Amino acid sequence: MVEEPGLLFDNRFMERHAGSIIIDPAVAIVELVANAWDAWATKVNIVWPERGDDAAFSIQDNGKGMTDAQFQTRWKTLDYNRMREEGGESIPPPELADLPPRTTYGRNGKGRHAAFRFGEAYRVRTWRDGTSVTFEVRRGATQPYTVERLAIETEVDGHGTEILAINPQRLLMTPEEAREVVGTRFLADPNFTVTINGTMVTFDDIPEAQRRTVDIDVQGYGTARMVVIDTQKADKTTRQHGIAWRVNNRIVGAPGWVGFDQERLVDGRSSEAKRFIFIVRADFLTNEVLPDWSGFWPNSQAWPATQTAVHAKIREYLGEFSADRRRETKETVRENLGRTVAQLTPMSRGRWNEFVDRVVDTCPSMNLDTVEQVAGVLANLELATSKYELIAKLHEMRPGDLDELNALLVDWTVRTAKLALDEIAQRLKLIEELDQKLRDETMEEVGDLQPLFDRSLWVFGPEFESLEFTSNRGMTEVIHKIFGRREQGSRLRPDFVMLPDGSVGFYSRDSHDLGHEVDGVSRLVIAEIKKPGVLIGSKEKQQPWQYIRELMNKGLVTDATNVTCYVLGSHIDPAEAGDETKNNGRVTIRAITYSTFVKRAEKRMLGLRDKLRDAPFLKERGIDPETYMQPQQPRQGDLLDGVARPALTASADRYHP
């Protein structure tokens, strides 16, 4: 049986996988030196071919080396996860156990491919624990690369790794340029030295235009010397940049922007964070260093004073460096927001200009888009009638609330969100107002309730959401003349009729002929509200039928009109709990308790009444959310959906004596 071939790789795979690591010699040498740093080497020796020289590139370090199994695992795993397998710190070898761990540069294992930039293949000799192993790594035809073990030696002293290029490729970069590249990134720690062709890399290898020495006087303690290194090109990450503190030619803590509150100086995402290195020598802090050299004593006096002075000088340097860029940022922001700012009063315009200057000067790491967004918000706030009330609310929000607000604005515009929330708030307020007024056992006049029910038709079902349902004043006038009370107050509200034991409203939807002209009433809803204490019995249920008969006699209701009558009250005679139909099923009369009506409203609002118990619009109305939301004891006789049964959460007890 012939074995099927495995995965095949195009010969361009490595270039796409490793990118500039195997294309750019500057990137390649930095990656190889970084590997030596991660292995806790203290010395790195590089042979760099001169132009016209046939010598092969090589790099050797005295790091911890690798065993046969370690090399096989790391080199044969295509996308080796160093962070998962070895962690983010490298522990020093036993003879250097008094030194702190190093923060590693490696993350995804791609740096080991850098040797392919210097040769078509390369040989790796690595030794530790008395054993040396030699491997040869070559680019493959159908595989990214192949790894072959060549030799194993025993009784070898020390530890380290050497990489030698085979069939070396031509390098346009000179040894001097290589020293410059290495020097701008690996001079922070005095315990890590690199030599190229026998010459140690020092600050002198960095062009004067890229380095600057500044003496910083710390009053009462001494003078710190700071070397500023400008790589003049922002790297992809900040791993070889930041602040390095030296005391007596020994590094304190881990170089970088994180630690010692150094993250306050510059945004790690900015180009400055990936471009500059600040090496601070402060030997007068000898007695301020922690025993493990991981940092400085926090309660000392010399360290905070030194840190403050150094940070001030770094800010000053970065400020000078970014002065032109800051000036351009201010001009661009003012130009882009000119139309909005022109609408401001002179005083507001002055405040806005001062704000832009201060933000750009004190936060130089803030990019143009962010500054423009913040400045635009400020200008709009100056124009808004509420001014800075929104800022106060944002200030009071917890981080999680700000995240929720941002997520809301991703899916909604402010206008659409307000339309939806206003509708929800209006309906919840309506439910609350009905609930509160129907709790009043002493209420005798129900005239104030009818307008609330006018706005509550949606509770009866989805079809009543339509704006086509309006108060029918013609019907109201007819019923008013026949059944209404002859009081002046009843004539002030022509949209409903005051009755001796309650009130009634008529809401209709027009019907249309084939020519789309109105030719009558298609749908009629009658809502009769009884006073608290009035039992809905046979007489009360028959009352709406009398209205309908009168309306039919007047020609306002025809056989084609579908009519639903709702009679609402505190409680219902159990014998009258069911629906009653008239006129061949075109008229339905249904009795509903107040508690059932409120419960229906709550369900139509998807339970938001309980979920939004802390909503400001409820508190503004002086409502105690705990009292408002408190469930009541059930009472026999409540109705749910027109069928007599015990109430689930709300009781008629709270609506009548």
C-alpha cells in the first residue's frame, strides 16, 4: 500500500510565514540577538561578513542552550508558542542565580527562522548538561524546512548555542551598520554584551544624531546621567524600548515602559514608545535598591525624587521631539472643526481653543483622530443647551456602564434609541399612573381615569397599536345625550361620556369602499370604567349593549361593524366572568378587573416594569420602586384573558375597599 503524501507547502510559504525576519538583515540580526537574550546569555559573539568577504555569518552565545529533545520540539513545531511552553520570563543559569529573571522578547517562535536570511541553510550546535547536539536546518522543496541531527557529543563543559550559515547569502549591510542596529536596542543591560567581528557594541556605535547624554540634578541626592537613544524608526513592538535604570553598572528591574509608573509617560501604542530608549545611571541610589534588584524601596526619599526629576526630563525631551507634530495636530483640528467652532460665542471659543492646546501639549501620545473626536465633543457640548451635564453623568459611570453605553451606540443612533426608550418610558409611566390611581380606595370620580385608558388601548392586543383607532366624538355625543350625566364637567371632555357609575369612551377605525373612500365604521372598541366598589354583574355587562343598539338606530354602527366592549371594575360577579356575544357574534362584551388590566399591560411590556425598577423616570415621579413593584396577595375572582381564575401576582384588593 502506497502511503499518501502529507501536507505540501509552496516554496513561498516561509517568506509569508516569517515575513521581514528572513528578508531584512536588520530585523534578522535583532531577532537572533533577542533569542540569545531570552536564553539568558551574557555574551554574544557575531561574525559578520565584510563586503567581498567569503566568510560565513555566525552567532554564538553563552546562554542556557538546549537539549536534543528541546531543540527537536522547538524547531519542528511550526508556530511554536513560547509563552505557553516556557512563560514570559527567563530564569538565569545556576551560576547567575543572584540575578533577576529577564522578560523575554520571543512570543511565537518565528525569530529562529532569521538564520535563513544569512544562508540557504544553517547549522546549529547547542550544548548543556554535558551534552552537545548539532543539527542542520534546510529549506524544503515541499516542506517549509527540514531538520537533521548530525552529531552528539558528550563530556562538554558549559552551555550555549552557535548558529553557522551554510552557502552564505550576500549582505549589503556592513558590520558598522549591524553594530548600530544592535546598539540602539541592546545596550540597556550591562550584563548583556554583544561583539561583532571582535569589536564590542557600545554607545559609540550609535551615530551622534541618534544619541544624546543628559545630566539630571536631583537636589540633595546627586546627579543622574541619562542616555537617550533614538532608533529613528519605530519598531513593531516596545519590547526593546522604554526606560532602563542602572545602579553601579547593574540593571534594576526590567527595562521597558511598564513598571515604576513609567506607563504614565507615553502610550505604548505610540511611535515614540517603539522608537526611544532612555538609559538612566543613578549610582547614588545604591542603598535604595531592593535586595533582589527587582526595583527600588517605595518608602525611600531619594527614589521618588529621582524618578520625578527623570520623568520630567523625559517628558521635556519627548515634548521637544513632538513639538512640530503637536503644532500640526492643533492646526488640523482647528481647520476640520472650524464650522462648528464658528458657531460658538467668543467666550466658548476661547475655552475650546485653550482645551485643544492643553490636551495636545499634556497628552502628546494622543493621536490626531482622538484629539479631533474629543475636541468635537467639547464644541458640541458648548453648543448644546445642557452644556456639560452629559460629562457629569459620564464621570459618575462605572467602567462597565461605559462599556454598555458604547455597545448601545454601536447598534443604535442616539435619536433611534431615544425614540424607543421614550415609548417604553411613556408606557411604563402610564402603567404606574393607572396602578397608583386604581389603588385609591376613596376615589369617587373616574373622569381622570378615562383619558389614561384612551392611551392604553394597546393593552387589549396588538391590533390596537394602530393609530387608526381614534376617539369617535359623534358616537360620544349620541350616548352623552341619552345616558350621560347632566353636569357641566362632562361637557368639558367631549371624547368620553360621564355616567352615574363611571365613564365610557368610544374608539373606532373607519371602513373604506372600493374607491378608498370612508363609508362607515369597520371596528369599534367601547371601554367603560366603573367606580371602585361597583360589582360588574349582569346589569353592568348589558349596559354596553344598550349603547350599541342606540348607535345602530342612529346608523353609526351597521351589521358589518365588529364591536368589542370592555367593562372594567374592581371585581366581577363570578356568574358574569365569561364573554358575552351579540348580533351574530359581531359584538363581544368582556368584563375585566383592574388588576388583570394592569397585569396584561405588564406582560405586553415584556416584564420591563420589574426590570427597570431603578429607572430615573420612575424616581422623578416620586415613586417608591419597592412599593410600586411589590406583588399583592391573590384574590378569588380576578380575571385573566377573560376567564375567571385567581390572580397570579396582582389582586383586586388594592383597587377597592
